[in-house]
Amino acid sequence: MKKKITLVVFTLLAICTLNVKAQESSWSTNADLVSSYVWRGTKFGSGPALQPGVKYSNSGFTIGAWGSYCFSTNEAMEADLYASYGVSLGESSSLTFTVTDYYFPTSPYFDGDSHFFEPMISLGLGKFSLAGAYMTNLEDIYFEAGLAAGPVTLFAGAGDGNYTKDASFNVCNLGIKSTKEIKISDTFTIPMTGSVILNPSTEQFHIVVGITL
């Protein structure tokens, strides 16, 4: 049933996207190379990871694919599909609805046990951001708030279930993130990000850096 719901959502969004003006559409491809894969306060796998992404945007609609692959072994492989629609709420404010199908290639793709379905709502209010997500298969919830403060972004996230040590609702993702550009030539630069992350629930501390290729 969850796979059918996912297919219907992505199909409807694709149809809506094709009906929007062609000149507003665009394709983009990128790949991030990160020192380790940390997501919502939890580290997946070991060693560096390559995280490729491809997306198609048309007006407020976006359909994309994103993955993560550790260099060390086949552990923590991930290949996700997502669709989102964003609307402007005025100057520097926006509301975005996102549906993600998380797939972990430990089983065949059409095996529903390897997929996790998550709707998410994100709200941007100038320098502030708020997001709420619900992992339907696991019934886990996650909330995150962010604040852009000059050259850095502060963020705090809390959840339950698999996000925390004892499955109860707790803070699991505190950190600070910064971005800079490495100048290679007068016409070419490489974006670089750095994050310092603390998970108070599991008492894990992470430092992650990455570049976008």
C-alpha cells in the first residue's frame, strides 16, 4: 500500500510539473564528497562518502534523486527519490511540501521492506527555518529549527524512535554549519561546507566537512 501511495504522489507531481511553462524548467546535477555521512544527528557507515544528486525543477515543483555511498564498504548505501512543491509567502518567506522515498539497497528495489516513506513540511521565515517530518513506516517524528547568523547557520533537531537512544522524544541534533568557496581559478570555485554536530541523546559528537563537485 505504501508503495502505491508513493507512486501516485510522484506521478501526480510529475504531471503537474509538465503542465507548467517550459521556460521555467531546469535540470541540475551535482555530487558532494563528505568526510562522513551524518543525518539528523546520526552517523551512517564509516569513512568518506560520495553523495550524487540529480533534480528537475519547474516553477515551484522539484523532482529529484539523491544517494550516498561510503568508500570503505557497501554499508550505509542509500538511493532516494523525492518530490517537493514550494510556495512564496512574501518577501524572504516560503513554505515547502516534500515527499521522500528512502531506499536502502539491502534488499531488491521492489521489496517494500527496503523503503521508508516520509512527508515533510518546511517553513522559511527570513533567517529562521522550521521543518517537521513523519516517517510513516516507523512512525518516527522529527522537528528541526535553524537560524542563519552571519557566516554560520545554527540548527537544533529533536525526534523519537530511531532518532534517540531510548526511542523517547528528545533532542538529537545540535550543531553549527558554515560554507565557503575555494577559489581554483578566476572562473572556477568549489563550494565547501563544514559542520560540528552533537547528538545529546546518544552522546555522539561529529565533525563533518564536504565539497560540492
